[in-house]
Amino acid sequence: MATFVVSLCRDGYLVGVLSPATMVTYVSLLTVGLVLFERRIVYSALIPATLYLVSCGYLSLFGQLTYAPLFLLTDFPYKNGFWVLSMLFFIVPILLTCLVLFEILLSQWRYREALIAHLSQVDPLTNTFNRRSINQCLEQLNHKQASSYAVILVDLDHFKQINDEHGHHKGDEALVQVCHVLAGHIREQDVLGRFGGEEFILVLKQATAHQAKQVAERCRQAITQIELYDEHNQPIHFTASFGIALSHHNTPYEKLLSQADQALYQAKAYGRNQVVLYQPLEPAAS
């Protein structure tokens, strides 16, 4: 970027700082630079170049600097003032208009890119991380050698019954409220996501088995106290089951999810509305 700016200043002076060639190069560097680099980098390079070009044009206008010395080899019938003012008259409005329009276009484009990136990472209903983002998070944790964490799978009990008896809009409302409850019982460093359907996942960083069970138990009790009412203002009660798994010695996250799922299955088998910590089977004594 700096090389191009230096070339712009040097060549712009030689052929005329307000010549079409210089202005085309200036606008091209500005537009291409804003697309490829951050605004801070582009403007920190182009502002000094702009001041240089303006200074050259000002000094040329008053005859203190030769305008376009490269063309002194030929005889020009006009003086510096004519060239500077005529070029200034036509180029400045065009340059300012192009800059404003391009800034508007660039801002809209970057906003849409950020929005698309956000939508690809979150669940649209609960506005929490989706399964893809959760897998990326677990993969990153797996690469950290000293990182230990707990995974908690949460599944709402008999959720299909809510949809069937009260409609999907009540089911969606239940999911949103459960999400709020879970978010209120984890730390800022932890991660909450919707794993699919009525299933959520909590990733507790630097958590022991005791801490994970405490968090899960608080969430379980809070879910039972959610106030959800049907169209007749009758309360809709529901519960959730929890399965916990802990990472050990860089356990692959796929295996960790499988262990949490097994613990969740046991919680369902024990009568639901339970918290179960995965316990590896001890090898049978010979």
C-alpha cells in the first residue's frame, strides 16, 4: 500500500496532480484499498498523499511550483493557473461524489457480510449459537492442551406433547424461555447453544464434575419454575433432563458429545427430570 502511495505522489507530480491519470489512480487506490484493507490502514496512507497532492496543486496555482514538469519538453500555450483551475473545476465534484457513493456501498456491503456471518452462527429462534458454532467452539477447546471443560446436554421432557396440545407457537415460546433460564445460570466465559429441536448444550470452561452438576441442577430446578400459560391462561408445566460429560486428556469432542448423550439417555431412563454425570465403565476384573 505504501509503495503505491509513493508512486502516486511521484508520478502525480510529474504528469500533473490534477490530471485525469493522477485522479484515476487516486480513486482506484482508494476504492481497491477500502475493499482489501481496513479503513484505518487506507486512510492513514491516503491522507498524507492527499495533503501532498493538494499542496502541489496550490503551489502550482501561484507559480511557486512547476505543474506537470514531464510535459515541459513540449510548448504549452497555457500557464499553470489555467491547468490547475480547469482540472480542479471538473475533477473535485466527481471525486467527492464517487468517494461518498463508494463509502455508502462499502458500508452496506460490510454490514451485509457481518449479518450473514452472524446468521450462520446463531439459531434464529433463540439467538444462541447453533450446532455448527458449538462444534467449532469444541474443536478450538480440543486444540488447547491445558484446557478442561464440561459438556451438558439438555433435553426437554415430552416436548412433543406441548406442540401437539398447545401449538408450535407455545413450543417456540417454551424454547425461548428455557434459553433465557440457561443463559442466566452460566458464567460469561461459558457457551450456550441450541443443539437441535428441543435440545440445548452448555459448554462450561474450566469446570469440575461438581461444578457442572451444580450448574445443571440449578438449571433443572429453574426450568420447572418457568411460567408458561396456554390460551385459557392455564399453566403449562414441563421439565428437562441433563447429561454431563467431562473432558479428560484431550478427549475428542465427538466422543465427549457421545458420552454426554449416553448420560442424557440414562437420565431419561431414570424417569426424566434428572441430572446424570457420565461414568466410564470399569473394566471387569479377571
